[in-house]
Amino acid sequence: MAVRTGPTNYQLQLLLQELETKARSSPFWKRVVVDLQKSTRQRRIVNVYKIEQYAREGETILVPGKVLSVGELHKKVAVAALTFSKGAEQKIRDAKGSVLSIKELLLQNPDGKKVRILG
């Protein structure tokens, strides 16, 4: 049986340490921590067309994984994720949306209010 060691990415380890304190008081951030602690193969991958399909105009979306560029986006949304492909980042910006890291979202919205987890 394999021993679970957690993420080996140093930036992800620092982000998880920062989120751990918020996770004690917020079920939203606790869910994000659980998703980010998963192995790379189990981490969420969301394409731009899924954001177009499920997000509302002006909404904030959190993807605890990677955003890829398949599809089109016509809604102005703020998207926070662990990583973005270059094409996805460009499509979000072309739709007048904003691209955030999870750490930036944590600083802007420490309570996690009105944020939708996608993936």
C-alpha cells in the first residue's frame, strides 16, 4: 500500500499552509484545501466551455486545478485557479474577464462568499 505524502510542489505547499488557517473557520476553504491536497492525477481540469456553460455573468469561479482552453467564453467572469493554460488565460481576458490565482482570491474574498467551485 502506498503512503500518501501530499503535494511536492513548493508553491502549492505554501498555499495550503496559508489556506489551512482559513479552513478551520470556513467550510468553503476547507473544501478547497481537500481538493488541492489530491494527487495530480485526481486534481480537477476544467475547459473554458464548462465555465461558459455553468457560470453566470459577473460571477467568480474557483477551479482547484487547471483551466484549459477548449471552447469559447463570452461571459465576463473572474476565474481563480491553481494553473491556467496560455490559451485559457487569453480567452478569459478576451471576454473581459479576470484571471486570478487562488492566493489572490483568498486576499480579495477571505470569507469565500459568492464564489462557485467548478470541476
